[in-house]
Amino acid sequence: MPGPRVRSETGALRRVLVHRPCGELSNVAPDNYRDFLLNDILYERHAQEEHDAFVSLLRDAFGVEVLYFEDLLTRALMHAGSLDRALLADTVARVEGLGARARERVLRLVDVSSEDEARRSACLLVAGLPVSVPDSGVGEYLEGRRYHLPPLPNTMLVRDVAAVVGDEMYLAWNSMRARRRENLLWRFALRHSCLPGTSWTDWMDGVPRDDPGEACALEGGNVLQVAPDVIAVGKSLRTDSAAVDRLIESLSRRATRAQHVVVAILPGPYEHLDTVFTMLCDDEALVFPPSVFGNGPESLEVLAVTVEPGREPAWRRAGNLLDALGEVLGRAIRVVPCGGEDPIAQRREQWWGGASALAVAPGRVVLFRSAQRTLGELARAGYACVEVRDVLAGRCDPGRYEKCAISIRGTELSRARAGPRSLVLPLVRD
């Protein structure tokens, strides 16, 4: 299997990685969903159905090879030695702050001897282990603890956990403690050769293992490969200034020619750049107008950084995101406004992930169908708007259109405050 190769946001997808929910959404309760960074509880069966339809679109309509994280983690548990599995259990227990008995449960969980056991363990490492009467001690139950091991309901948002830039995968480190076990599980899977040929950088390298919270936080939703030599990076509550600086340093070490990094400083409510800006094709983007235009409290502040071999990075303040990108790309970027012109519709559809489109190929994009006004704007921009059910039933061929917007059902998936882009980690693009 060839290693990762991504030099564009919109080149035709060839291989991706996803995670289908496997129990973790059902282990979140109405009184603790905010502990897991959610704005609501999700109905897991419907979320799975929506995710399955999305994956079918990628695989059956566009010929994308789809890998599942659960399969990678299963193989890693099978291939790893007992000491490596014990180290995983110990690290998970430390990051989650587990007591001695819960730690023993996790250690038993990773002690697998068959593929069926490994697959069950892979699922439970994500789904979590709720406290229940039959399998808990009296003291554990009386303590009022909800979980032996908490669930990871954000795992389906795979784009946040890693980013592929060129031929290198950057394994992220999430800023929020509720997601840090995801980082550990990804690191474990990659270390045990579940993606052969993959060159990857562990964002935790050099960080004291006793206090992993000191790592500089990087999340993949803040890294956009706009062109082979142009990267847009969002600095926010989820990706701090130390991470941006470290990413620039990494690009500088690898640079063989000039590279351009456009840094967008996001205001407080917006945690990922791909929630306000995504590319549709080489010269067209879907944008959330209050962030990309104007000078209000929701606006982005932008820095333009040039990285050249053998030189210190040079930077300057830029006017706005579109101007900064247009200057280094050498062409203007046309825009499609998320939510149209109405300020309330803009915010409603941005909340549902309406500005976070996934380009499957140049000019062929996927959005949640709840973004009706955004789909209307795409139609005005020349996109044929079709529904996923028509594509999968063979009633519509996306290939017949020069530009096409495919709407998928995301009633449950959009409750995670993310769009289709967040559900896919591209490993290979044309």
C-alpha cells in the first residue's frame, strides 16, 4: 500500500480513512453530553445509517478506497506484543485519570488472543465501558461513577485527529481532554504498521508523558492544503500558536522550494478553519461571510508567511483570507456564501456544518442537505444539486456535470457541529 499523498483540497479522492460509530454515541447521556464537547445527544442508529450512505457515495459513486479506523485498531491489537498493549492500557488509564480497578479492566480489555477479541476490544476502547450493576463492585456502583472508561463520541470526526500535508501525516494532539484517548489510539495503530508506507509525525514527540496536556495542540480541521505549495492554518482554541509555529518549522525543514502558509486567527466561537472556509475547486470556495468578510467580532485576522529553504520564515499581516490566498495562488478565488445573504440563515447553516463541504473531486462536493440556502447559492454558481439517494440508485451520474453538489442526510451527524469534511481523512488525492 503506497503512503499518503495529499497536495490539494480538491483533487480526486483515491483513499480515505473514516470511523463508523460503534456504540460510543449511545453511551452519552442527556446530563453529560457537554462533557464530550457535544451540543446535543445523537441517536446512534440513524447516525450510522447516515454515515453508511455517505461512505457508499464515496466508494460506489466515486471509486474511493475506504479504510475504517476500527479495522486498523483491530489489526494493531493483534500485531502488538503484550508489553505494547499493556503500555497502551497504562497510558489510557493515566490520561483518563482511572482508578486501580478501572485500570485493571482496561488491561484485561487489551489482552486479546483472537481477531474476534481484538475487534470487540477495538470497539470498546472507543465506545467506552459504562458502570452497570452485574459487572461492577458494590463500592464502584455506590460511588456514582458513570463509566469505567468514558466513551469517545467524537471519533467519527477523523479529520480533527490527523492531517496529511504532502507526503507526511501529522498525528494531532487535541486540546480538549475528552478527545485525547483518540490521539493515543491513533498513535498505537500507526506504530504497529497498520498503514504501511506511512510517514508520520507524532505531535506528542518530546512532550513529557507524565503531563501530556503540555503538548501544543494541533487539530486537522485547522489544516487546509489549498495547493501543493499553499497551506491555510487556523489558529484557535483547538490549535494554539505554539502548534502553528511548530508546523511552520516542520515545513521549513522539509522545503525544497518556496512554501506559503496563510494563518487565519479565528475568533472564540469558531474552533476550526474548515467550519468557516472550504475549497470547492482550485479557484472557488465556500465561505461563512461574517468570518471571511468585514471587520466585526466574528472576522478572521490573517498573517501571510513565506517559507524558503535555508531562510528564516518571513511573515506579514494580510488584509483578509481571500486576498492572502489569491496573492500566493496567483488567481482570485470566487466565493459561495454559506446561508446566502441572510445573516440568520448564514449562522444557522454554519452551525449545521454548512460551510464545511468535502470536495470529492474538483467541482464535485458533498454537503448536508440541511444547508438548503447554501445549496441554492451553489446552484446559482453553476452547480447541479442532486441528492445522494438518486446517485446511489443510479438515477443520477455526478460525472455528467461539470460542477455538482451532492446533498446527504445529516440530521444526526450535524449535531456534532461538523460537516462532511470532518468525517473523512484523505490519505491519497490526485
